[in-house]
Amino acid sequence: MSFMAAMNIGRRGIHCLHTVNKVPKDVLVAGQNRVVEASLTLIREQAKLKGALVRALGGAKATSTLLGVPLGHNSSYLQGPAFAPPLVREAMWCGSTNSTTEEGKVLDDPKVLADVGDLPVQELRDCGIGDERLMNIVSESVKLVMEEDPLRPLVLGGDHSISYPIVRAVSEKLGGPVDVLHLDAHPDIYDRFEGNYYSHASSFARIMEGGYARRLLQVGLRSINSEGREQGKRFGVEQYEMRTFSKDRHFLENLKLGEGVKGVYISIDVDCLDPGFAPGVSHIEPGGLSFRDVLNILQNLQGNLVAGDVVEYNPQRDTADGMTSMVAAKLVRELTAKISK
């Protein structure tokens, strides 16, 4: 999608917000409720269908299930991640590679990978739904997927603000905290970045405040200031910076997480990678992880992976041939292999 097309979508949403403010409150609320219910019904029925299919086939203990959350407005810089989910799916199935992951899982197998589509974020915002309710809707959509055993959510962002409602939903649905492995150039743990409680730079502060994670390991950091370090100490976060990665590599490539809690959640911000591997991100930060570094950490991880997300791919900054979409797609593929069993 072109930059101008994206801007036009943004203007449409802003214009609609001005319009809904003139509508009587009872009419507006009733209309919003219908849009919310329709949005959740789509996810619910897709999840029911895919869950029933997997159960009918038999033999699956966990099926990775794609859920797109095309939300970009909580980004502090560029909002292109809102357009990522369909392009990641396109890259996954474009035919330039086969459907088998490095660990031998076949993505064509519906017991390995399901897809319940995208939450219609723009349409929800167009009818005047604000962030607090929107985050609750994201949480509810994740829970709808989890209700259909053996589906496990793998969420396509979107900016990193979505990790908060996702982890919250996973923790609430499972009845306790999880261990979180967070790969990112930034700690995203500001209290309220630029005054925004739901900022993509504050999502992990919300997660830790809510008690939804027991351990939070942040890997790939190379843009962290004093507040990021202070917040890390406040919440007991294990922060691994790139400047010490050579020393930390052996530990990080042999992680064992999730014992004594409800499982492991993995959040991958595409900018954890060095921009030489993934230029299509909003915040280009040199000196990052290689793609193989990330896969070594992921593939060697011991633990029950209950859900995950891949976020912050920005198609508006990608190369002409969509290099970063292929990178994001492979991250999704290999996370799928880790989740499904």
C-alpha cells in the first residue's frame, strides 16, 4: 500500500471520529456495540470452525493459529505496521519456498497451522471506539481463539502495543502468569511514553504491572535509556543488551522457561534484527541480532509455548521486493513450528 493510500485511510478515520461526536450518545453506543459484536463474531465463528476441523482430524495437542491485529496508531513514529498482517500472510504462501519449517513441520497441515483472519481494527476505530475498549476487544479475540482447543494464538501485528492485551488475555485464560521472552531493539517499558498509557513503547510496563508475567527476558536491546533500565530494575526484568551478546549467547541459546507457571509467551519485534536483515521497520537501529541468532534462541528454547506475536514490520519502509515481509513470514513459520505439537 502506498504512503498516500495509508494517509487517506487515516484521514477517513479522523473524519469519522468528528462525525460520530455529533451523534446522540445512545445511538452511537448501540451502533458501536453492534460493530464490536460483529467483529468478535467473525473471530469466534472462524475459531469454532478451525477448532472443530482440527479436533475432527485428531492427533493435535496444539495448533498454531494466526490472528491479525492491524493496529498502528499507538506507534510513536510511523504507523505502517497497521498494514502488515496481509503482507506477512502473502509472503508465507507466495511460493518462493516450500511449506515445511526448518524443524520439519508442514504448514499445509491444518493440525499445524490455522488462521482466523484479522480483527477489523480500523472499522472499530472509525465508529469512535477508543483505546481502552479496543484493547479489551483484542483480549477478547485472543480468548475466543483459546476457547477452541487445541488452538493457540500466534498474533500478527501491528505495533507492539498489542502485546499487552494479548499477554493479559493469555494469562487470564490460563489462570496465572507466564514467562515472556521478548526480542526487541527497545525495552518498551516506559511508564507512559509521550503520555500514552497504551503506547507501543509502554506495553511491557502494563504487562508487568498487571502481574501477567513472572519472568520477562528482553533480548537484543541496543536503544535503552535510563528510564528503560530503571523500569527494568523496578519490575525485575532480565535485560540482555547487544553490547554483551557475545558473553550472553550461550545462556540465551539454551533457555529453559515456563516451569512453575502457565507456559511461555514469545514476542518478536522485527527490529530485534539488524536492519541489514530486516530494513522494513519503523525504528532502524543498527547492531542487532542476525536472523540465525534469533532462530537459535527460538529453536533451542525449552518450554511449553502457549502463544506469541510478531510485530512492528512496517511495509512502508520495506525494500521493493518485500525482503522484510519474507523475514517476518519466516519468523511466523518457525514460531508455528515451536507452538504446534
